[in-house]
Amino acid sequence: QYMAKRVGVLDIRECFLTKLPYEIRRLMQPGLHTVDFSDNLMQTLPSLRELCYVQELRVNNNKLVELPDSVRLLTSVTSLHLSHNQLSSLPITLIHLTPLLTLNLDNNHFTAVPPVVCRLSALTDLSVAHNMIPVLDAELGLLKQLRRLTASSNGLQAIADEICDAAELQHLDLSNNNLESLPGYTCQPGHMERLSNLRSLDITGNMISVLPSGLGLLVPSLSDLKYDDYELSQLPSEILQEGTAALLAYLAMCHDTIQTKCLDLSDRGFQTMPRHIGEMLHLEEIRVSHNHLAELPEWIGTLKALRILRLDHTGIRALPFGLADCASLEMLDLDGLALLSPPAQILAKGVPIVKEWLARLREAQGGHRLDLSSLGLEDWPAQLRGNTAEGKYVRLERLNLLDNILTHLPVEICDLSTLLELSVGYNRIVSIHPKIGALESLQRLLLPFNQLAELPGTISLLQALLLVNLDGNQFGEVPDGLCEITSLTELRMNQNKIRTLPPATAQLVKLQDLQLAYNDLELLPREIGFNTSLTKLKVSYNRLVNVPSEVMNLTLLKDLQLTHNNLTGLPAVLGALAPPAGALTDLALAANQFKAPFSHILLRGTGATLRYLREQI
């Protein structure tokens, strides 16, 4: 009674009260400014009409499950303490507490900050620690006068960016939650840097691996930053070891890159590339020269805007596949590096070829296709030898080396036993290693436009071959080994120097397409009649003077190209190949030495020509 009347403080803590005795209500008079009902057993508040003059009300550690609507009568309250109760909501009438500056809701059952709280515009101190609030909602940004926010031990998983609208915030406690990031994440402008009055920030006991760069702009006001070194895994450990001041300076430097687009980490003793850089998507230039880096991480490929990457005088031995995804990359500074990958012959050709190389090798890993075309390769790079030895190409089925400058077919290719297709056209190959016979699964061998004049005898071991393309080489004859591949269905040897077709081609009983245009053939052997599977025979641009009558056996032949030869006549039996007895529908005979009347009949087309020949039988 003395305290209530003389000092203006009513303290009835620890009295085991379940409700307020009537006698005590008599003490609630205008001079009373502080009432403490803490540490009792009250489940509801007493009539609040008598408390309309109270400025500080403490009802901590009771059993309150709700506040009455009559809370609106506490029109003088500036400090309200309701911690350690069982509250899960607050009445909307709390909005009438317009002078309220301090609100403590710790250790209750709240699953969100009550919306009415965010309408208490005068609030400067809000504590919601030890509840079950997973998200700090955007509405908290409406509290423009808020100076202290305590939200520790809630299981928080996210914070709305709008929290940064509370520009007067000085103390922010987010400790012991499940947060993985803060507003602004890595380098997003317009977030944490707006909290220019922030003095202390506690994020210990979370899962935050990187800090927003905007924090670096809060120096010197931010003097107390608490964090767990071991959790900030995306930030450089070398910086964390130097302490908070160095960390904030580093963050400020990162934030500056929003304008400069350039991150300079040269000569800092870094052993790894900080992981958070992969989130700085605005970067156009990165300098990590003169560090102790052992590797460049794969995530570098997320930086689509990156144009310049300086890696000189580091310990990097190989460029990652991810570099191929740096769509804007124009310059790589690799001075002082002893790179094993890509090989020197690729590096010498510039950034576009380097990126292409990396992209194709990535595609081939564990896949069925390796495309190395148009890369200017002079030999089989050591990296590919290593990859083969490590079993990275055990499923490879297609290898494309088209349009390079190889002079020999790399013998290492012969170890790729699963190959089905080998394409090495448009190179400068002069020889094939006998070990090619080991490619027993090979079905398509494409070697056009090289400088080959022969094939090793072991080519005959490739009994799965269906197609061989040797166009544009230097062959003087069809290699004997090819004539032993009875599975062959298509043989192309256009633009060579072939003078005769060996009788052994008769063994190619499955051959459907034989192309020998632009050679020096003077005759077709009679054995051509044994190739009864032929549907196309192309021997234009040769020196043929006659066609053997045995062609009448080629009843499946649809396309016969004989233009630009020295033919003066055709066997009449050729007419028997016209449908329906035969299949011949395309007969090309232009630019030969036929005389009238046959030369005039040719002008009428294939049908007329074959009818004329058939009539001569």
C-alpha cells in the first residue's frame, strides 16, 4: 500500500494469485504508474478500467491465454510486458494503445507477429523471442520508430525484405533460429544498407552461410556484429579470421561492385574462390591474381555477364566445365599457369574455342557422344588420354573429329571399344594405325577428304561396319580389306584416283549403295552382277567405255548414275531393269558419246530410254 501510494509502484509478484483481490483494486489510483502482476497464476486480466493511468504493466509468467478487448482502456501504457504466458493472439483493440513504446511477448505461443502489433506506430522496442514464428512478415516494416527488435529462438526461416523499411532500427537480435539468409542475400541493393542506424546485430545459432554486402555500408554505426565463423561458409575464411572490421570492409567492397561490376581479390592469400561470388550475377570482371587457388569452381558458370577473368599466377591446373556457361566471357588471363586442361593447342585458339572444348567434354562425360569437330586439333590431347584411362568414355558410341588438322588417326581412339561411329573427315590424315581393327563394334567409319592412299589390312576385322566413307582421298584402288567386310551396305569412294574395281567386291553381298564418282575407272568388272543388293550405283565422272551386261542381275537397282564418261552404247539387257520386272527409275547418262538415234531418245527420260533398250533385246 505504501509503495502504491507513495512511489506509484504496485508490486504483487509471486503471490500465487489466480485473480486480483478486490482490496488491491482500491489501490489503483491516478498516481499509480507501474503495476507488476508477474509470477502469479492468473489466466485472465482483471478489470482494466482502474489501470487507465498505468504507464508500465507487467504480467509476465502467468497463465494468460488471451487478453480481453478491454485492453483498449490502457490508454496511458507505454510499456507492456506479457512474456512467459500462453498467448497465441492479441485483440485488435490493442491498436488503441497509441503511446505504447515497449512490448514484450517472449515465451508465448505465437506463430506470427500479431498484425495489430504492426499498427502500433509509436513502438520502439518489440520482443517476440522464444515463440514459434517462422517468418517475420513485411508489415513489421511499418514500425518506423522501432529501435530494438528481438526475435531470437523462434525457428525463423525467413525475413521479409520490408523489415529494412524500419530505418530507425538500432538493435536486431535474430539469434538461435533456422535462417539461411538475410534480406539482400549477397549483393542485392536497397536492403540492409537502409538500416543506417543499426548498432548491433546478432545472428549466432543460425544457418546463414553468407552475409548481404549492404552490411558493409553500416560502418561505423554497426559496432557489434555477432556471428558464427563456422557457418559463414560462403565467405572467405581468410577474411573471417581477421575479425569483424575486416569482414565488414570486405562486404563493403563487394557492395561497390554493384556499380563498378569489377571484383578485385588479387593478392589476398585466398586458397579457394569464395562461394558467394557465384551469386554476384552482375559481375563483368573478376581478378583473383596472385592467390593460392588450386582450382576454379564449377559454379563460375552462373556468372553470365562475366567478360574478363584474371587467373594469372595462381595454382589452378585445370579450367572447369562450368566456364563454358559464361556466355559473355571474352578474356582469360592465364599467365603463369601450368594448365593440364584444356591442352595448349586449345588455349592458343582463344576463349571461344576454350569454352567450346569444355562444353563438349562435359557433354561427353558418362554420355554416348563426344564432339571435337572444328577445334583445330593437331593430335589427341593428353587430357583425353587420361580421361580414357580413367574410364570416362566407357559408354562412348559416337566420336566426331570432323574439320581439324590431324595428320594421323590417333591410336588412342582404338581403345574406345564401344564406338559405333567414328567421323574424322576434313583433316590431313595420311595413315591409319593397324590397331583400328580393335573397334569391333564400329558401324560407321567416316574419313572423307583426307590424304589417305591405303588402309591397314586389319580393317577387315571390322565385321560390324555398315558404312564406309572415303570420299576425297588418294586411293588408287578399293582396299582389299574392305572387300572382306560382308556386312557393308554403303561404300563411298568418290573423288579418289581409282582405276579399277577389284572382282573381290562381289563378296559384298549386302552392299546397297556404291559411289565411285570422280575417279579414273575405265571399266566395271563383270563381277558387279553379284552385288545383287545394290539399289544405288554412282560412277559418274569416270572414263568408262562400256557397261557389262551382268548389270541385268541388279534387279533392286533404283538409281544408276553414269554421266560424264566415255560411253558410246549400253547393253540392251539394261532395259530389263525397268519396272515392274526391275526397280530402275533414275538413269543418268548425260555427257557421254552416244550417237543418234539413241542420243535423242535419252532426252525423253529414263522410261523412254529403258523401253528402247528393252526393245533391242
